Amino acid sequence: MPLRSTTLDSGMTVITHSMPSLESASVGVWVKSGSRCETEQEHGISHLLEHMAFKGTQTRSARQIAEEIENVGGDVNAATSIENTGYFSRVLKEDVGLAADILSDILQNSRFSEDELIREKHVILQEIGASHDAPDDYVFDLFQEAAFEDQAIGRSILGTTDSVESFTPDAIRAYMDRMYVGDRMVMSAAGNVDHDQLVDIAASKFPNLKTSGAPDPVEAKFTGGERRLNRDHEQAHILIGVEGRPYHHDGFYASQILSSILGGGMSSRLFQEVREKRGLCYSIFAFHWAFADTGIFGVSMATGDEDVNELMPVVLDQLHQATQNITEEEVLRVRNQIRAGLLMSLERPSSRAGQLARQQLLWGRPISLEETVERINRIDADRVMEVAAQLFHNAKPVVSAIGPLDHFPTYDRIEDGLKS
């Protein structure tokens, strides 16, 4: 049986997908704790913690952490998202124990020294500055902020200059103690890995986890709204969206299919109509971000100042058409694309390990490929059009834009265009 799952007494779940033909394995620990779990005073602390975890433990310096994993040809990294944080490593099969030992060490014994914290704050402040200098990235931060105004889920993952500079080692420890508890943590591995061995490693390496008690994040409330920055760039970077569907909603899969039909590739409606037929922009795509209790359906585009005013009505028209004339052929094409993507992800241990961990944190169990495909195959064109109508009709939009915006329509015009 390639897929196995065990829950330890600590509440941590261990999941493995055995791929014995490989010579390597990816192993990681994912925590149900991200930027939306922060208080206003903690804005950016999840991301800072992810950085600081590699800056030395009671027994290893930051250099030793890097050298031990690289001495065996492996690598170790981490990533923070809105709802989760992951710490993960890729190693040869015989070094899974070493990877798990390092991960357990940084998650339980990090020193969070003042000197390292000062240096890492400086690194993150440069990261914040770099993000603000990249309009194609920063426009997404503004988009999330406008969608969920004055809420943790709407704040950037990086934090602000003031919030990052305010953090102390004790603040990081307090956040970690509150959120990094057993029933919010998953050790997941894929590749040439033995499940029983990894269970024994996890039980021995995480002996003192607090089993539960982390608070649930505040329920998200989609507000909609607008953020625009008129800047002297060559192109205007624009996002328009509406409230989407959460992972557990029965419209989740239909929303995913709809986003691909509208803007998921070169054959998508937006790409063909906006770029290929009209030449109004170089880049355009649609997306559907799902969270535990909400979502965002959006369209991202970049165009020159002279085409800004013409572009938006074309995009809005495509959204309206999606409520009326989706074809079964389009749905079948996207279903095949999703199935192919799922199968391809099974061939990448790193992707598979992360996928299993996130499924466990969201649904309380890993979801088989067969079950996912079966859910997707239930979706037909009528269901996609039904969900499109629910998303777009009388919706309050969220809009963000950076660049030359003198000809960009007002928010009221976009809202009226979405409703008409």
C-alpha cells in the first residue's frame, strides 16, 4: 500500500507515499499556521519565524544546519503561506533520518538569538522593499488587502517595516508556543521512504509537543474594494476579482474548472480573445484561490496605458459570457488538464509530500487521486455556468492596479460593468 497515515499520541500525523523505484525522498513538516493566524501586532511573524528557524539551535549553528544537509547532497528549505507554513528537505533514501532530525531540531530547539534576529530582520526588510519595487508582485498584495480589508487574511505575508522591526525573540517563542501544536502539524514524506520507520522517527524526535490548543483564525469576511497606485511604469498591472469559494464548498471544483476555461492557458477564452484576437495585452490569466472559509476568483492582466480603457470591458464581457455558453468540450479539456497535472505531481516527491500534508490539514485525511478525479468528473458545463452566475452576478468586485492609470476605468464603472 503506497499511501499510509498514522496519528501519534502527540496529535501529529505522519503520512507517507512510498515510491520504492526512486533513490531519494522528500520529507517535511507542515504546520497549520500562516499569516492569517497573526494578531495585528504579529503581522509578519510567521514568515520571520520560518527564516529564524534555520539560524541556529541549541546544538547546531546556522552553518552546521546548512553543511549537514548539503554534505549528503540534500537541501532544506521552508515557505510561509496565508494558512500554512512548511519546512521540507530532499535527500537520498538513506538520509531520511538525518533530514527528519534537522527538521525536528529547528522546530523545537531554535535559539532565536538577538544577533541573528537583527540580521534576519534586515534581510526581510530588503525583501519587503524588493516586493514593493516589483509591480507584478505588489499588485497581488494590494489585491488581497482590498479583498479582505482590515483583516489578517488580507495582510501581506512579509509584514511591514514597523512590524518586523518590533519583533523580539520572546514574541517569536510565544507565537510558536501558541500555534505549533501536535494536532496542527503533519510530517509528510514521499519517495523511497519506509512508513513505520518515519513514524518511529517522528515519535522519538517530537516527544514533547503540546497536543492541541491553537486558536482558530478569525472568520474571513470578503469586503471587496479597490487599491490603485498611479506610477510611471511601462505597463499597468491590473487585477479584478470577486469572492470565490472555500475548499469545502460544493462549488470549489467548478470554480477551479471555470478559472482554467477563462484563463488557464493559451487555449483559454481570455488569452484567445484579449491577446490573440485583439492584441490588448501580453499577459492575462485567471485564477481561483481557495482558503478554509472563503476564496477569491480573479483575473490578472498587464497592458500599456493606451489599451487600459479598452481592455476592461472585454474582460467583463468574457466573464458574463461564461455564465451562458460554457461547452462540454471546454469542461472536458480542463478536466483532462487537471488530471494530467495531478498525475505529473505524483512523479515529483517534493510536490507530493506537500500535497498530502495540505490535504491532511484541510480535510483531516489525504485525498486519493481517484477520489479527486471522481469529484472533478462530476462537474459538467451546466454546473460551471451555474457557479459562474453565482460568482459574477451582482458581485462586489475587488480591484488593484499599479502603473499608468489615467485611462483606467473608475471602480464604479467596473462594478456597474460586472452587474450589467
